[in-house]
Amino acid sequence: MNMMNITVDLERCEGFASCVVTAPELFDLDDERSVAVVLEPVDGGPRTRALALEAAASCPVRAITVLAAPVDEPSLDEAARPATD
């Protein structure tokens, strides 16, 4: 399963909730702090990614970031090992 990383910058978020309206399955509003929170888990399927990007674009203060999850890099030891068939 492809994964992605969705974050909300809590210092920037002002609780407009445009992300919640755009993608309620991905975001909710924390009533105590009046900021958006990302609902888990988030798979990286095409529909989910499109919704996340649309929600990020709808944020008036640009508090949402959507990134592909980092791919695990092989360690130097693993990279130095000869390939086996």
C-alpha cells in the first residue's frame, strides 16, 4: 500500500475548517484547540491523495502539507552486499 504523510502546521492553522469540508474522511476539527487534525490511517491511493491535495489547496493559510512517505533507503552495509539470484 502506498502511504503518504499529511501534516497540519498547528502554528499556522486558524481553524477555518475548509479542509474538513473538502475532505471530511481525512480531517477533523479539534474543538478544544480550534485547529484541524489529520484522521488516521491515511493510505496513499489516488482518490485519497487527490482529496488531500484539494484540501491543502483550499486552506487559506496554507497550513497543510501533503508528501509521499519516504522510501526506506538501504543501509551502507546492505548496499555493499553482492546481489544474490
